[in-house]
Amino acid sequence: MVIRNERINQRRQVVIIMAPELLILLGAVILQADLLPDKKFLLLPPVNFTIKAVNLAQVLLRWEPNPDQEQSNIQLGYHVKINAPQEEDYETRNTERNLITILHKGFSASVRTVPWNDHSLQASSWVSAELKAPTGSPGTEIVNLTCTTNTKADNYTHLRPYQVSLHCTWLVGKDAPDDTQYFLYYRYRSWIEECQEYSKDVLQRNVACWFPRTFINSKGRDYLAVYVNGSSKEAAIKPFDQLFALHAIGKDDQKPWTEWFLIAVMMTICFILLIFSLICRICHVWTKLFPPVPGPKSNINDFFVIINNEKTGSSETEVISYVEEAGFETLEDSVF
């Protein structure tokens, strides 16, 4: 019994001696655990991710936060990656995005949840959605679509001083049937218009379109979306769409070249008259500032002498007349 009590006392003494060291070790472990990221906190992927075509060459991407995501003080964001028709990625805190893009090749994208202000946490897994390419027989869609705008002055309205026309041309698909007919639409911002004036090939298929008046602002930086679909009794025609930057198709022919030539001639004539007027004015002022010095007078040269001898009685009178040329002073007649 005595031995047992001694052992208990020894153990108590050991615990008392080691207590400070144990407390220090325990505090270090707790502090290190606080500094390390929470391994149990996981980011969950978004839900209800959809891709919807909302207009010509325009899609809406939308998703929602995962309802099972654990609440914390961590701010969440989203990493969006466009897979097709061309690769692109960005990060956002919004849960939707409007994109301007071509759609005849289809469209697909992926999104995942990411920590917005704590990069020590790992991002969630990806979720994907896809907008399939429109149906149609291969080789029936148009090729080599080109469009140009033409800007001219519009004197009939003050609200729109410039009028923009649009002209588009294309080639028929290599596998399109002979009865294929194409139809063209353009979209500028929210305005959509169908072509009414077509040019045709020898098989009476539409191969060009002309919009004499449009709602396009040629000075803007927006994209112009052009969409062409088709119909045939023999095959399903694949549609085609393309985006044009207005500054790249920016043909400002506001006046014909004859008007520009006349304007240039008139401006040249006005400029010459202005220079001539200035020269005359400068010469007139110069004459006033520096008048010419008169030359010496000559009473000997440049005049004719006419001598008339008259004899009356015993005396003789000689009459001398001086006739000067124009521009000289007239001398008085002297009688001797």
C-alpha cells in the first residue's frame, strides 16, 4: 500500500513538472490549426447552368449558387470558360452573362465556383452546358459572306444627318440544291431587319442583298450581326451567321466625286482671290509708306521751240513759244 502511494505521488510530480510544457505544445497545435485552411470546407459547383439563344448571334449564360453550399465568411465567385466556337475565360461574381457570338457552329461553356478573396481554397468541379449547332445538310450553307456599309449625308432630317446603307454578297454552298433560296437578316443592337432587295444568279438564287436605308450607326463601335438561312425541297439548308466590326466595313462616300471636284475647284478659286486681294492690299500700304521720289525737271529737252519773226516798221519783235510734252510743267510765254 505504501509503495502504491509513492508511485501515485511520483506520477503527480511528473505531471506537475511537465504541465507547462504540455500547455505550450497544446497552444501551438491550436494556433497552427487556426492558420491552416479548413480541409472540411469544400466549394460546390453551381447548379441549373443553361445556355439560351436570345437573339441573332447572341446567347445568355445563366446559373445559380449551389443551395447545399456551406455558409461561411468566404466570398464566392465564378470562373466561366467558353469552349466553342472559340476559347475564352473570365471570372465574375454575377450569375449570368450576355455574349455576342456566332452560333452556326454551336456554343458550349463551363462554369465552376471559386473563392473570390481566399485563394487557399480549391475551386469546385466544372459544370457544362451546350447549345447544339443548327441542323442542316453539310455544304448547303453560304460561303464567302462579305458586307459593306455606305454613309452619305441625309439632308431631309436633322435627327439623323447621315444615312447608312448596307450591301452584302455571298456564294452558294457547294452542295446546295438548284432550288435553294437564301434569306438574309441583319441585327444592329436590338433592331432586326430582313432584306427586301436581292440580286440573283443564273438559277434565280439570291446571292446578294441591298438595304438602301438602315438603322446602323457607322460611327458606333457595336458589332453588326448578319444571319443567312435558306430553304429547299431537296435538302435542309444550314444557316450561317457572321459578325462584322463597323469600323472594318467604315465606306464613307458622302458625296460623289464630281461634287468633290467642284468643291475643290471653288475652294481653289476662293483661295487665289484671297491671296490676290492680300497682295493688292499689301502693295497699297507699301506705296503709302514709301512714296516714289520725283526725278529732276528738264526745261531744255522734251519740248519744241517755235520762233516766229515778225517785222513791223523799223522795230523787230521775236516771239518764242514753249510747248511741253504731256507730264511736264507749262512755261509762260516770254516776249522779247
